Amino acid sequence: MYTLVKPLFFTMDPETAHQQVTGGLAAFSKIWGAKSLIKSIYTVNDPRLERKVFGLKFKNPVGLAAGFDKNAEHIEDMANLGFGFIEIGTVTPKPQPGNDKPRMFRLVQDEALINRMGFNNKGAEVAAAKLKALKNKNGLIIGGNIGKNKVTANEQAVDDYVKCFDALFDVVDYFVVNVSSPNTPGLRELQEKGPLLHILNTLQDLNNQKDEPKPILLKIAPDLTNTQLDDIVEIVQESKIAGLIATNTTISREGLQSDPKIVQETGGVSGKPLTKRSTEVIRYIAEKSNRSFPIIGVGGIQSAEDAIEKINAGASLIQVYTGFIYKGPGLVADICKGILRNS
């Protein structure tokens, strides 16, 4: 079915298409029997897909990456499409509109996207309220991807991460500290060892005061050098956070074949051009750390083979976003079936 409607959606602005798809899915799901129909088509249930990672039990290792459901508005609809976990956000303490539109662009020949959304979201309190209102998670794991507001200086960034942590603590299963988006000015400077350790250690101190601490992960950029990746490994081990998500979008434009006018748009590239590099980062970190902590692999997963390659490189779980847009909702089931064939 997706192959029939995809050309229509691809005539729209990407952000408009996203709203049409999520809105249409939400409307369809209200029809009697629709949820059961969607689940029967897209969900793969098999105990061999279950994973225990960070102390959490995942129904399957395929997650929806942050950015798709920023405000936790489509949790149940996405769960019905077969995801084992969903990561909301990036969420900031205060609502913010993000960057001016247009801010998302398709690179069709490259099966990729450029986005410079700029952490557009309704704020941590709104996301928390949406998650509190969920009637039944049905074993679905939900992650909270947190960031700082654009107007917050880097010197005060830790305060924003703490506010998000406090607001979401009771309604998410794990946290992701996002300092790797290229679309908030100066944000990637927080990936340097000193400021990053300050943020992570502060959150870990708060976390350890809780009766049941939540796993805290760090999401990193694919553009880091090996020396910087070495620092990341040391930071994870020193701060004792639960693990990493590798990787965010890239600022590289190497090898892109799409319209040069679109390629030159500022923002981060996601999708197929990121496949190789994100896998390289996963493999390097897994080997450098002697697989001492889990990694969620994300970036350019367009098929079951791509997902399995990342798992073989060292990823315990994987996430999709751009591949989901280009290949459709059947991608989740295809990956699950591929993992079962290789198990």
C-alpha cells in the first residue's frame, strides 16, 4: 500500500507530508478494527526477538529514532506498526518553534534527508503530560531524548538537561542526552570532554538519588574523529552512563548525487549516505570499549541487511527514521524477520 501513496506524499513539502501521514494514521486508527488490522500486517511477535538491554526488556530490537514523534503524540500508532521501542524528542525545557521553514529537504536520488529543524517541540511538560495519559504501554519501552533550548548559553546547558530529566523521569524508561545535533548553534561544542562530563555526571548524581535509576545514554555525531571517539569511550566509562546511541545526522556532503541546490542546504544529512559511517563508528566504539557497554545503532538503515550489519558491528538495538520514510512501515517487520532468519 505504501508504494501506492508514497509518490503523493513525495509531492508535498516533507514537513507537511509528515503531518499528513501521522494525522491520517491517527484518524484511521479510530475506526473499529483498524488497530487490529494494522498490528496483523506490521507486527512480528516472536520471543526470539526479545532483548534485555540496560536492564530493560525490549519486545524486539527495532526502535523509532528521536525526531519523528517529538511531542509524544503518536506513541500508540507507532507501536501498532511493530516498533519494540520509541524515542520521543528531542525535548527542551521550554517550548520553541525551531528554525524557520522550509527546514527539511528530500535528497531523493540519495534516499536521504537534510533537516535543520532546530529542536522544535512543545516543551518537556507537554511531552510528560502526553506520556502520563497513555492508558496502556503494552510492554513498549519509551525513551526521552533531551536537549537544551536555543537561547540557553552553553555555560548553563546543564540546567536545561536537569529540567528535562526531572520533568520526564516518571514517564520514560531511559534518557538520551543529545549534544550532537548540528542544528542548534554551538550545541556540538558540548561534546568536548569537559562540558560533556559535567552534564553526564550531574545527571548521574541525580539519577543515583532515585529509588529506581533510569538508564542514561549519550547520542553522538558521526563526524567525530577517532581521537574524539576515544574520549567518548572514556567519558562513558568514567561517568558510568548506560551506553551510547551512534549516530546522529552528519554535516558531511561527500558523495551526494541529488540536486546540488538542495545538497547545499544547511542541516544534518540522514539516510542512506550515513549507512557506512554510522556502522564504522559503532564498530570502532565496540572494539575500543571491548563491548563493555551497549550501543544503539542508527543511521542509514534501509533494509534488514543494514540492521544486521550494525548488530554484527556491535549494536545491541537499532533505530530507524529516514529509512522508514523511504521504505514505508513494512521496514520494521522486514528487519524483525531478517533478524529471525539470522538467529
